Amino acid sequence: MSRGAPIVILGAGHAGGRSAEWLRRLGYDGELILLGAEPYLPYERPPLSKGLLTGAQAPADCHLQDEGFYRDNGIELRLGDAASALSPRDKRVTLADGATLAFGKLVIATGARPRRLALPGGELEGVCYLRDIAHSLELIEHLTPGARLVVVGGGFIGLEVAASARKQGAEVVVLEAAPQVLGRGLPASVAEDMVALHAAEGVEICTGAQLASIEGQGRVSAVTLKDGTRLEASAVLIGVGIVPNVELAAAAGLPCDDGILAGTDCATEALDIFVVGDTARATNARYGRQIRLESWQNAEQQAEIAARAVMGEGPRWEAVPWVWSDQHGWNLQVTGFPTDGAHFVARGRAAEGKALGFALDRDGALVGATALGQGLSAAKDLRVAQMLIERGARPDPAALADPSANLKALLKQSQAA
Amino acid sequence: MSGWIKVCAAEEIDEEDVIRFDHGGRTYAVYYTPSGHYATDGVCTHEEAHLADGLVIDDIIECPLHQGRFHIPSGKAKSPPVCVDLKTYPVKQEAGDLFIQLPAV
């Protein structure tokens, strides 16, 4: 690739860091600048709600690479330096101090921020959000034995924090406004299994519970629900989703719609500008529509896609989504779009240690799957399901439902078909 | 002392599968792939996960935690996020039993 203006990556999170790695792996040998608003080396976020909160992992354990890696690979890290403006036409970004930086190609990896709840008491000390290492380190201070944590939002973040806080000896109540937890993409049966796991560990989950206000003198002492219920609290964790950081791109005129829009190669409408990770709404070639994913897998994969596009390789993003969550020693994995199914097939039960769920469309094609198991006992099965989806397989529902039937055999059948 | 340690009867590992084998305070993964029996360290080089919970396809083991891939016969890391190779150990079959050769401690 010809030398010239540097490749600049805006955002040194998981997707941004991996984009830099991929560019070097693919042979780009020009100037490479990674700009990050946070003071930390690029890191993975899964430990923030788990290992970091329980003390099993330290911030440095989350780093994608150590500092020497960036030095050795000629990746210029500018941490604590966020861009304030972008000019696609001049191919320049403006930095916080007003200086401008020319780029040959730009990868936007600005990520997302927690959705804030505008509530009375929302600014009290002890009201926490969780998105980055600094949030996690702040939250740890509140997770002491005897603490009373109220978690607002029964999504992955809320339930993982609830599990970690319980492990640290805190009393935990989870408030979910909807009728079921994990409602954004999981069938009710899986949500019920998760609620049962939490109940067994002493975490109380209240669905249909809407927060009205947070109370306290300077710091949190209680929350009040819309039905008048009052719960004592020494801390509140709000986990009600994230908002993609599109402002810079939107102000520069790039098309945005809950994410920065991009094609199957993660290229935006602007020449030589690409987008990856939580803030990208790219066209997934498999599904034929623009999809924004908030996952570890997506940060990994779009980093590769964008880097290949930058290098002119013409990649296509066609991943089948995949996420996991760890709670109370159980691992939940989800692939595809389980709530898109017309028929559901269950295999095994959580009470017996492992519960798989398969979602089939009207034509019998597998479109989604869930796997809940102790430790990683169900991970292998979920991976087979993901591969069946990738192949557009129409597996026999009776075989899917039968715990003694070999799932891998279905994979071989789909290969032969 | 280095030496050959019995793992299990060969028939206890299904084809295209892997089992966990603990010995001397360490964990190994023992595989039966279409090209034969192999052994590697049992824990992924990326993050703590037992490879015996992973999926074997041909000569590839995929970690159950992050789907990083290793080539089983060589232990080579094949796809991100894994970048450090797995240590491999010789395996032999005698009278229907599998043995793994472990280095001196």
C-alpha cells in the first residue's frame, strides 16, 4: 500500500485496537495513529462487569496487547486525545486542542456511551453506570458486604453486575420495566431460567418495575418506584442500554441512524472513511439489511472487515451474531436472532445443567439458538448451532429436541445436503 | 521424571472429539481427530477456558469462550483472538489404551 497521509483510527477501544492490529497483520506499513479518549490501552470490555468487579482480574488483564506491542508495531497511540470534529472532504480530523490531523483513510471506532436516565436524584453519589474501566473501578467501591445495590435494567450488564455484586456479598435487587428480563432478543423461557438462577443465588428480580426517583442527601439512600414502593439502597447501577457515539460523524454529514451507516465492507458514504464496532450500523450481507451489534464478536470481526477494506481486499460482513454472558457460574450463549423464529424447539433443561433452545423459521431453517449451561458445558452445542445457521440448514426438529441425538451429525447432514 | 502416562482407553474418546485430562496439577486436552490422536495443554492461551469444552472440526479445536482456533497436531494458533500457540505432547496407543508423554517436572 502506498505511503502518504496516515491511517487514523478514531477510538482506541476493542474495535479500534483490533483494527490497528489487523492493518499491520495485512501488511500496511505506513503511519498508523490510534486516537483514544480514555487513558487506557485498548481493552476488552467483558471483564468490566465480571472479573474486574470480583477482583479476579485487574485493568491490565483486559488490555488487548501490552504497551510494547504498539511500540514494536509502529502503532502511534495517542491516549486521552479525542477528536472534536471531522472533515471528510479535507480528510482531516480536529483534535481537542484545535490542532488538525490529516488522514489518508479513517476508521471510526468511537463506540457508545451508557444511556442516561433523567430522574430526580440521578446525579447523587452512588448512582453508577458501566461502560468503561473507570466506571468499573468506581462501582467496585460500592460492592461491599452488606451493601444494598439496586440494579436498574435486566439486560446483560444489569444481570452480570447483579451476579458479581452478590458474589461480593452485596444485597441485590434488579428492577426491569418490561414484563421479562433480557427481552431484547431472548425468548421468555430463557429469561425464566435466568431469573431462577438469580433467585437461587439470592438476587431478587422485579419485572414491570419502573423507577420514579432516587433519593438521598448527597448520596443514594433509597429508590422509589412508580407504584410507590420504596427500596433502601446504598448504590444504584443503571444499565438501560447504550447510545452509539455518532455525533462527530453526523456533524460531518455522514448518514446516521442509531449508528453510523455503512455498507457490507464497513465503508461509510464518505470516501476512505470506515466504521467498526458498537457505533457501526453496517449492511450484513447474509441478512441483506443494516444491523448494529453491541458485542465482543462484532468488535473483533468488523475490525478485520474494515482493515481488509482499507487494504482494498473487498471483504463482506456476513457474520451470524454471537454473544455470551456469564452469571453465577453459568454461561449463556446466543447466536442468530432467536426471537425471529416461528417455531421453538427445546433440548434439555437448566435444572439438569444444560438447556438449549432452537428457533426455526416457517421454512424450517434455523435462525437462532440459545445455550445455557454450567460453566462452558453448552458452548460446543451453541457453536454447532451457529454453523448450522451459517449454512442455512433446516435441521430435523425431532433430532434437535433429543438430547441423545448428536448435533454434529446434523452439521454433517447439512454439508451433504 | 518424564514418561508415558496412561490417559484412558482409546475408545473413550469419540471421533472428532476431545476430553480433559488432569495430571500432576496440570490440565491437558486429548483429541481424536480424523488424522489421529493428539494431546495439547488443556487451557486456552488467551483466557481461562478448558479446550475440552470446545468444538473439534477436522484438525481444529475451537475455544468455547471466544472461538479462537488452534491446529491440533501442531498447536499453532490459527485465528484471533488467540495468538500464542498451544504446547503439544506425544500420544501413543498400546493395547487399546492411550498414553501421553509428559516432560520432566
